[in-house]
Amino acid sequence: MSDTRTEEAPPPSDGGPREPEAPKDRAGLLAYLIGHQSGVVIVVALVIALLIGAALIRYQGVNPWYAYEVLLRGALVNDGALTRTLQKTAPLVLTGLAVVLPLRVGLFNIGAQGQLQLGAIFGAWVAYVAGGAGFLGAVLGMLVGIVFGSVVGLLVGVLKAYRGVHEVISTIMLNYIVAGVTFWLVVGPLQGESSRTSGIPQTESIPEAARLDTVAGVPVGFAVAVVLAAVCWWVLGRTTFGFRFNTVGANKEAARYAGVPINRVVVLSMLAGAGLAGLAGALEALGTLHRFEPAIVGSLGFDGITIALLARANPLATIPAAFLVGILRTGAAGLQFQTGIAPEIVDLLLALILLMVSIPVLGKWLFRSRADKQSVATTSWGN
Amino acid sequence: MERLSTWASKNRTPLVIAAAVLVAAYAFNLVRGDIAPSMFGAAWGYAIPLVLAALVGVIGERSGVVNIGIEGQMLLAAFAGFFVAAVSGSMIVGVLAGIGTGLVAGGFLAVTAVRWRMDQIIAGVVLNIIATGLTSFYLVSGQSLPGVIPNVSVPLLSQIPLLGEVFFSGRSVIALIAILAAVLVHLALFHSRWGLRTRAVGEYPSAADTAGIKVERLRMVNVTLAGSLAGLAGVYLSMDASSTFEREMTAGRGFLALAIMIMGAWRPLRAFSMALFFGFVNATASQLQQTGGFSIPPQLTATLPYVATLVVLAVAAGRVRPPGAVGQPYVKKDQ
Amino acid sequence: MKSTRYLVAVPAALALALAGCGGSTGTSGAGGDTGSDTGSGDTAGYSTDDSNCADEEVFCIGLVTDTGNVDDKSFNQSAHEGAEAAATELEGVYKYIETQDAKDYAANMAQFTDNSYDAIVTVGFLMTEATVAAAEENPETKFIGVDQGYPEGTELTNLTGLIFPEDQAGYAAGFLAGLMTETDKLGQVLGQEIPPVQKFAKGFENGAKAANDAVSVQTVYHPAGDNAFNDPVWGAGEARKQLAQDVDVVFGAGGNTGNGALQEVAKADGAGESVYCIGVDTDQWDTVPQAQPCLITSAMKLITKGVTDTLMTAESGEFEGVQTVGEAGIAPYHDFEDTIPDDVKSQVEEIVAQLQDGSLETGVTL
Amino acid sequence: MSESTSRPESEGTPHPTRGDTSQSHLADIATTDAALELPPEQSGFGEGVIGEVLLDIEGLSKSFGSVHANRDITLNVRRGEIVALLGENGAGKSTLVNQIFGLITPDRGTVSVKGDSTPIKDPRDAIRRGVGMVHQHFQLVPVMTVAENMVLGHESTRAGVVLDLDSARRMVRELSEKHGLAVDPDAEVDDLPVGTQQRVEILKALSRRVDLLILDEPTAVLTPQETDELLGVMRELANSGTSIVFITHKLREVLAVADRVYVLRQGEVVGEVATKETDATGLATMMVGREVVLSIDKEPATPGEPVLEIEDLHVRDDRGLAAVDGFSLTVNAGEIVGVAGVEGNGQRELVEALAGMRKVVSGRMRLGDLDLTTANPYQTHHAGLGHVPEDREKHGIVGSYSIADNLVLNEFDQAPYAKSGVRQFDAVRENAERLREEFDIRSSGVFQTAGSLSGGNKQKVVVAREMAFKPKLLMAAQPTRGVDVGSIEFIHRRIVEARDEGAGVLLVSAELDEILSLSDRIAVVHGGTVVAEMRVEDADRTEIGRLMAGDH
């Protein structure tokens, strides 16, 4: 289908006079996300989303500024709130990265949900089994989380690269498959002995020694996530490995021509992204729940999409983006306690934010630039 | 006559498969007349919303627009249909509100993905998240429907053994509409002016453009109108198949519909068959569970349709070909 | 996207999530109305102004749901209504938090303990551990854990877990069904296959067989992990299939999934004449009015009453013990009072009495 | 705006008596290119009557951002006249015709068709007013049949909705009979050869009763025979009163069939002339604005050892059909071997196979001592094969990357551009600055994005990169396609330099001129195999044309 694109290409933006059918790179979505350096758009999008949110809150009969204040206080100021927010931010950074890495190669990973879940259950189980080894057990748990997350990503990547199965479809399917499998595991083979009588679907509790704690109010998981975000940023920007990723994302044909093993890069991007999602799951098991239960995944995977788009596919920017989502999610309970607003308001707010950051129109309104018209997205459906 | 034989030779594989399936079905009915009709009935019951939702996907993708927001469209419509009916006290008003909501949701996708050229997949994701947020935030409990959607039996057709019993006897109006819709969309897509243009727009929009077809407008109209089918599917869920609205009660059916669309090779009637197939898988799984003696954990049998989709996609790669321009916004030359 | 929320709602549903609630929820609870809690508290008979909770005179009740909403027609809602009733009775203060993420249990309970609430209701067995931990930390606050069985050796005076004998309710309902069936075929449409549901289901089966040894029971659990209790459409489809296979009494036990089954039976030909349905958890005559045409009874588990009663004890002094066993039984026949033959009624009555005094075992072991 | 009346050319309207002169003129041209010799009954100049002005364009301007694609263009076309728009790529020809067809809205100026000067809103409007267009990229839906494509947009229906494909089939048959363009109405377009697809395009346009037919580079994808046929059809159409505007950059076609030619350069009309009053050199001069260097000064080759040996190579195309079919060729160090042939005779597949981008079915290829038969692009590159790809936008550059990154696109992981997997930006920059200087890449700096360069400069980036690592074999596919004349000369010079430095050069080009002026040896391909090999001294244009056409 790529050959149909040349006709639809927008005219060149500068250079010598050329006819408008000059073909362009296929990297629409990516180019839009990366090339669109305007943080202004993001900020304006956030402001608009929060204003609409304010109107909704107002409509509930609550003073929106008070509501936002409560939310912020509950997420940042109150005793231990910041730690909890950071704790929530950690897996969000990772699921954000899980979407960002494949996105760099042109794949849209909406399967962080399942990848996280599989990483979490095996991470929790291994950390429990190896819990006697203390911190080593924790490390082992994290590694296993990465491995099992990656297994899901591997499947998606291989299906995409070698069988042409679109990753959006396969990740949706795998989300369901993994949910079924983990649920079966947690009421069957991996169910905690202590939970069997009560029937609670959960694994055995991870021993104290193998849990991830907080150091000076900063959760270990958060530190890990931040380091990994920085590593991803450095790898993508500074290494030959990252160059291969970016090249495949920017122009697949040119990458092939340049000798980049595209299929391998596609698989690797899914592998790496899914591994990070799996790690997020393991961190949640080791650091917050201290075991696996199906609820561990929550909406982490899908929040990752919002975060990746907010971050414009920039690994470092996933940190503030995840922090924002973490604030909203942490502050929600206090918001209900103080004002009675149902916590689902946060889902609405996130939907608004996602909408605002992803409509190209916003950038167009802001800058009246033609560049935004080029922001046509191509997720190469069906390829 | 000649035309019939050309048609038959062109569609030999599907015809052979269809005949084989029919024979198998009647054979099964002969052997296990006690459970066969009910299993087929259950399969069709399971398939009804999936058929409607898959048609939404087919129309969208045939026009070149990916719609992964079907889930959200259905959810919004189920919500609107149920609550409008409950509040207004009229089923028909509720149904219309549901369909209208489906249209609005389709319109949202049309505007964002087609007019504004937002990434189509992201537009769908946004629609789903908004639908989830809105319906769970504004859900009010303790409402009930003022009535039921009538069941009807089609004269003559319902007399056909097995098939009539399954499809045309004592089924709700919406179930009949689903059959009709599949047939109509098929005919329209392949034998009408609209269909020719729609397929052109989805395959090779610039060709359509130079032939004087307004690509963007046709896409917007199609995506919006397809929303009415999603609306009907939603209405079916909350007002017919059940009589309640619950948070996220669509339960992933919108995504399953996408799988069905793909496995149906973007063709309405094949999608219809695939929906039935999944319905039958589901009915078989629960029948096995029910009669016992077969102990696959239900959690695993539930993943079967998804596994099947992956396997089919992996094996049939290259043979199932999506419309050429799907996922790509159409940008005219001077924009 | 799919289920950003039902994956959250799984455990919610898990913990015995059977359908039911006591009547209309009134003004509070639903998302659209929660905002008005602050203002409308007085009209509901209790206050939401918690500024005086430190005051001895004011009895403040907090409730934390298990990643679900207080309008879930399930255990969260039942407990919520029980707490509301207690607050009204006591003219106290009541507020709730709907947990969004299983990792927030402790933080959500802390909202209440920080504000010196007197009693906190935590709903669902997934909160078992978190509740014990919070109780240890806050000896001044009383904790009531709905559907929570604590490990041996838990000795806290400010904590009690409310548990219910589901198998007895199921047994009694099954006994009735076994007597009512004409086709000797019964059906069960169930939620997730987890012990509480299994207790209902196996109790039902044993009861039915005790009443009529020719009976066969077709049992089907929802297969999916993530929406097993929230798929009324599936429940309806299964009920329809069972009816087509000559089943004439359907036991719908699985939150909204089971409710879907009840509603489908109510729509079937012969509903209330030749085919019947049995609800679960509370008297579903009230909670699922659409099921009334076929609903002969419900296998009940009185969460609402249990919560109210336990809160009353908590207000007056110490809990009776670490575990409190609530009541279970079957609901009134309502309009079917006349349809059900007298001898059936008396047999069932006898069985219920035997179950309650312990002379009859349900034979359910898990 | 009233310029048209003052233009001297407007007086030069061809008069009916020109037939004789143009016949002889045609003969002149034909001697230089036998492939274009038209059968006498088709080259019927003067048979038609050239009538009143049908299309009148006044002061038309269109810019895209800062680019003036068209500047103040004024031209006219009379009924029954064939007008050629001649110009280099980028001269604004396509933009101009797209405005006539309503695909692009002009910024200023008027387009009037048959005296109606209301703006043309869209293609539908254009079609209604009698304008038809055959696009450079065929506007046919590949998965549909010929009949379906023909009626798309003006379908006839039964009962208002049901497609009447029978009447469409009938129409296709009638039209193809009438114009002598045979096509099967039920064939799927996907399965048709390009020449036939173009017939469908033309029939599609004709099916709407066109007064003005626009052909955008119609011969680019045709064999010489098909080109002949097309020119014949154009002439017939003109004789029967249809006006034709056609875009090309092939001078011979202009001279063979057009009555009048407008030459465009950088978005402006730089000349208008009746074909009988000019010749190839004159037109070329107008096109490029200076004398064209028609040949390259180069020393005779001094061939050395064989660097590339291809033996009985078989490669399939995207559809799985044999494209390269028993191809054998040897390229020696220090010589340029030109592969001449009509496009679509396996050249693309050959090049891709050599570059490791396409699987080889059977046969062998060796580069020096290395067997490259199963090599991937990475391996071929590191074996010493430089590859200037045919489609530079698609393969050659990454538009969103800087020039610097593009200049190391296939060396980025080698020292000194990377150390242990970490990229060394200083080295990358130094390399880029050096090459930018050496290859005269006109840009604001080495960090400008490559996508914003002009075609010629993009190509220089590609050529610079592929020559910088001193390849043993330089493989250049259509190296000057869509490149301005200045860059063409430059690139040609560098290719010769590469040869002189001892590299073997495999030049694949559809431009016979390019092959003839650059090569030391020529291999003519047809049907995926070499049908003739000759030294350039022995080459005869007519003979090559015959061979290219499959006549051997």
C-alpha cells in the first residue's frame, strides 16, 4: 500500500521549486510526535483539558478550584502522598516507555496491559520462591518480569515482522489471552497456599527481604523507572542501536537499503517495550502489592498510551507525563473523600487530555502553520 | 444462468465451505437434536451484536478508516438507549436515542480521524476512553426499562427446519435487522454505486478523487452512518439481550468484532459467518462445561476466539488483504 | 480501550460478588449524585460533615469499597446500604471512598483514620490483609471487614470479619427448585468460579438432589477472568440456551451476569408458569424488578443487615469476636406465594429450620 | 493580465498548410530514433482542423509555502491542437495541469474552458466541463475491474442504486473498438501490464466526452512500441477535434506529435513555439536555460580485473513472477557498463538483488572474491558495493534525518562514526562537512534535514555517500532521474571519476542518452535477460532501440 502514498503527499515545505507529488517519508505519526517540538501545544492541551474538567466538576456542584486543590494536596502535599504518587508514577513511566519504544519503530503497542500482567505474575512468583535470597530474589523477580513481558512482545513482534499481523490486533488479542491465562494461573497452579481455602485469586506473599522499599521517601521502583527512561533516551539518541530504531521508524525502505535488519528491529522494539511493561508489573508486585493479584494491572497499560502521546514519543518526557497521571490517580481518592466527586472523573480527565494532545487541529490553531497539515498519521493498518 | 455459474466458480471455496458447514450442522442436529438447536441458537445470540459491530468495522475500513472505537460507540449507545428509555418511559425513544448516540460517536470519529486527520487508531482509543469515562461517571443505578423489544417470527422462513428455528423464530427485531444489515451491506458494497465509490475511496482515494468523488465527504458520511449500526449493537446489549446497563458491559465485543472483520476478510457475509463461528465456539465451550466430563479451565476456553484469530492471521498472512488505503488520511494535492 | 476499569473490577466481583441490594439507592451512590452528598446528607438521615468526628458524641462511619462502586448491585452496594442505614439510625456521619486501584486500600482507609472516624467498613476479601494491618495500627478505630475471614490467631478487639454461609442459602434454594421442576432439569448461570460462588452452586445442587434424586443440574461459570460478574448479555444467552434444553428453573448467581440470566428467563414463554428463576444474595424481587415474572425466591446472604447490625454493636461497645457469622436463607416468595404448593413450602421451611439449627449439613466441601 | 495579446507567440498559431513541412521534420527526427517512427497513416499532421481557443489560462500562479510552483502562467490551447508542456522535473508542469483539472486551486489567475472562466472547483467540475486527465501515476483502483474503474464517479445504475456493470462493459468494448485500444472489461487492473493500464486511463478519460485531454508524462512507463501507439492515438484524437495537453521531458516526443510547445522553467513559461519552427537543441536550450552539455569528456576506459560477475541470475518481482530471467554480466574494474532497457524489464529487481534487498531464486553473483548471492544489504555494502538507488526518496535518504546522518546512513555503526555502539557525532559532522564541500551539496548546513533539499541535492547526498567509501563496484540506478541539469552534469562527472579511480560501475538507466554518453560497454536487457552486449563505439541508437523493444 505504500505506493499509494506518493499521490497523497503534501508539497515540499521549502527548497527549490518542485512539483507537489514529491514523496515523503511514511513516518507521519512519528514525525508529528517528534518533529513537533512545541511543548506549547502540550501545555495548551493540558490547560484546555483541565478547563473542560473544571466545567464538569462545576456541574457536579463543586468548586473546581477547590477540587483541583484537594487533588493536588492529596497527591503531593499530604503526609506520604508524594511517595505514593511516585510509587504510582514508576510503573506508568515504564508502560509509557513500553508504548514509546515500539512507536519509534512505527508500531503502536496497545498491549502493555497484558505484557505487564504476565510480567507481574511470574515476577511475583519467582520473587516469592527466591525470596530467601533477599535482595537477589527481588532482582531475580524483576528479571523474570522483564523476560515474561518480553515473551508477549516477542510474539507480537514476530507475528508482525514475519507474518504481517498488525500489532494493534495482536496486542488486543493478547491482552485477552494473557488475562485468561494469568487468571487461570492465579486460581490454579500459582495460587498462594494460604489463599486456596478462602479462594482469593492471589499468589503467595513475597517475603519482606525480597520486597522493594522506599529510600528516603523515594520508592526504589521509581528510581529504577527514571534510570531506565534516561537509558532509553540515551540509547535512542546516542547509540547505533537507537539509530537503527529511529531509521526503521523514519523510513523503513531506507533502513532496509542501509542494511538495517528491519524485522529484527521490529521484534526488538516490541521485545524491549514489552519487557519494560513486564518490569512494571514485577515492580508493582515487589514494591506495592507484594504479591500478584489480577487487579495489579489496573489501567496502567492504557495510561501508558496517554503518557507516550503526551511525551511525544520522547523517553525522557515520559517521566513528567507519568508524574501527571500519577498525581491524578493518587489524588482521586482524596477528591472523593473531600468533595464526593466520583473518582471516575480522573478517567474523564485523562480522556480529555489524550484527546487534546492528539488532535493535530490544536497545533494548527495555535500556530496556523502548514506543518500541521503534514501531521497525517500512518499507523500502517493492515500491514 | 451463465452469470450464476460464473458467480459460483468465482466463489467456489466459500460455497463449498458453506455447504460443508450446513451439512455438518444438519448432521449434528440429526444426532443430537436435543441440544443442537439450542447451541446454534446460543451461537447466533452471541453473534448478533458482533455482526452489527463487525459491519461497522467493514464499512469503516472499506472506506479507508480504521475504527477501533466500536467498543466505545457501543458502550455509549447502550448507555444512552437504556437511560433514555428508562427516563422517557418509551422503548422506541430509547432505541432511537441509542442509534442516535451511535451516529454521534461515529461523527466524532469522522471529524477527528477524517476531517482533522488525527491518527485513526488514536482517535478510536480516545473514543473508547471517553466512552468508558462518561458512562461510568454518569451512571445512575436503580433504573429499569419500561418494556421489552418484541420478538417476532418470520412467516415461512421460520418453518425451515433448524435454520428457521435458529434465525427466524422468536428472535428479536434487532436480530432480524442484523441479518438484513449483513445482506444489505454486502449487496450495497458490491453491487451499488455507493459501494463502488466506497471501495474506491478505501482502496485508492486519489483515483476516486480524480474521478470526481469527494473522498473526505464520503468517508465522513460512511463512518458516521456506520455508527448507527454500532448504536443498534449497543442498544441490543442493554435493551434486548439484557435489560440493564452496567459499566463496560460491552465486555470487549467491539474488539472481538474487529477480529471478526479481519477473519471475514472485510466482507460482510463472511464476517457474519465468522461471528457465528465464534458464537458456536462459545456455545460449545459452555456446553462442555455444562455437561461436564471435559475439564479445560473455563478461563482458558474463553481465550479461544482470540487465540484462533491470532492463529488464523498468522497462518493466512498475505491472503487476508485489507483495503489499500486503510488507516491513511487522504490529503488532497494542494493542501 | 477495553476495560481500563473492568480489569480493576475483577476482584471486586470476585469476593462473593453476588447480585443484590436492598431497594433503590436513593440519592447517594450513583456517580451523578455523589457530588451532592455533601449537601444532601441531612435529608438522607445522616450527615457527611465529618469535622466533629473526634468528638465522642458523633459516630462517624467510613466505608472503603473493593475496587468497585457503591452502586454495583453487589457486595459493595449491600455494605454501603448497611452502613448508610446504621448512620441514619445513629444519626451519625457517613462517607465512602470507591477504591480505584487495589494498591490504594491502605491510603483510602487512612483518609478515615486521619479524620478520627469511629468505624470503618472494608468490603471484600481482597482487603483482608490491609484491614488487619490498619486495625493493628489504629486501635481506637473499629474495623468491619465484609466477607473477610482472618487467619487463625488474629486477636484484635477492634476488628471483626463478617462471613456468611452461602452453601446453606444455596441448599435451601436448590431444595425448592428440585421440588418445583417438572422437567427434572435445573440450570445455574454463574459468575467466576471461585469458592463463594461454588458454595452457592454446590449447595444448590445438593439441595436439589436431596429434594428430587431424578434431577440433573446444568452448571456453567462465566469463562472470562475479567468481566465474569459483569456480563449480563452472556448470562442471558446462557439462560436462553438452558431453557431451550428443557431446563425449567434457572439459578442466576453471578452479579450482573446472573441478573442477565434472571431477566432472560423472565422474558421467556411460560415465565412464572412453567419456568422459574431464582436470584441470589439479597431478595432480588426488589433489586432486579425485571426478574419478577419468574422469580420464585432468592438465595440470600444478608450483607446489608449484617453490616448495620455489626455497626450497631461497634457503636455500643466491643465486637463479639473476630469473626461474625451473618445470616443466610431464602427470600420470600412474593407473588408466587400462591403458585407454590403448600406442601412444597412446608418442606422447604423444614429444611431451612434444620439448616439453621445445624441438624442438616449441606455436604458442601471445597 | 492582458499579456496574452501582446505575446508574439500568439500570432504564431499554426496554419493549415503546415502539413508538408512537419512531415519532413518528423522524418528528420525519425532518423535519430527509429523507435519513434510512426506509421504514415498515424502521423497525420494537418488532417484535423485546428479551431478556436478551447483552453485559455491567464496569469495563473500557485505557491506552496515559499515555493512558487507556478508564476504568472499564460497559455492557450485551441480545439484539435496538441500542446506539449516541456520542462525539467520541478518546472511546475504537473502543478499547472492539476489546476486545469481542479485538483489544485490556483492562488491567482483564471482558467477558462470554452470561454467559461468560473473557477474549476474540483475534478468533478472539470470533467463536467469537458476536461479529462490521464495522470502520471495511474488513477485506477487496482483491485477493481476495468469496467468498474471506467465508470467510477459516473456510474449508471438501475433503479437509482444498483450498479449497472453490463452497460459499463458494453461501453468499454465500444470505446476500445472505436479507438483501437483493446482491453478486457472484466480484467482486474492489478493484473494488467502498465501499457494496458494506461489504455484504460485514456479510455476512462474519453468515456466522458472530453474536449481537452491532459496527459501527464504518459510515456514514462511505456515501451517504444507502446509509445508509438500512444502518439498515434493522440494524433487521431486531435484530428477528430479533441485538444490535448501533454507533459513530457522527452524532446523527441514533442517534436513527433505536438503542434505547439510551451517550455516551463522554475514555474514560469519561458518560451512558446510551434514545433515546426524548432528542433531538439533549441527546445533543450529553452528548457535548461543554457547550452546543454550533450556528452561527457572522458578518457577511454582501461578495464582491469572483473569486479562483478553475474551468472544466470533469476529473481522474482513483487508478484512472484520471474523478472530477472537468466541474467549474466561481468563488470570489470575501471569500466562503466550501462544496462539499457525499457523500464520494467527486470532492471529494478536486478539492482535490488545485487544490493541484497531481494532474494535470488537461482544463479550466482560475485563481487571480487566474495559470493553475494545470499548476502543482505549490510553484507553487500561491506563487500564494497556502492548503490545509488532508483528511488532516492524511498530508499536513498531518510527525509527527517539531517544531511550528516544521511551521509553515514550505511556506515553509522563503523569506526570512526561509532565506537562500541556509541555514535561519534564529531566524526559524523566532519565527514558531512567534507562531503558537502566535495560534492557541492547546496544546503544551509550539514544539520539541515535532507527532506528539505532539492532533488538534485538529495541525489548528491546519496552519490556522495555511496562514493565516499571507495566502493569496488558502484551501482547507479537511474542516477539522474528528476535531477536538474547542473546536478546531472555533476553526477555524471563523479561517476566517470569513480571509474577512473578504478571502480567498476554498473549504470542502469532508462535514458538511452545517459547510457550512450557514460558507458564504456552497453548491455541491452529485455525480459529480464541480456539480449545484446556491445562496446559503446559499436553502439547504434536504432539498433539498441530495436533490441530494447524485444526485437532480436
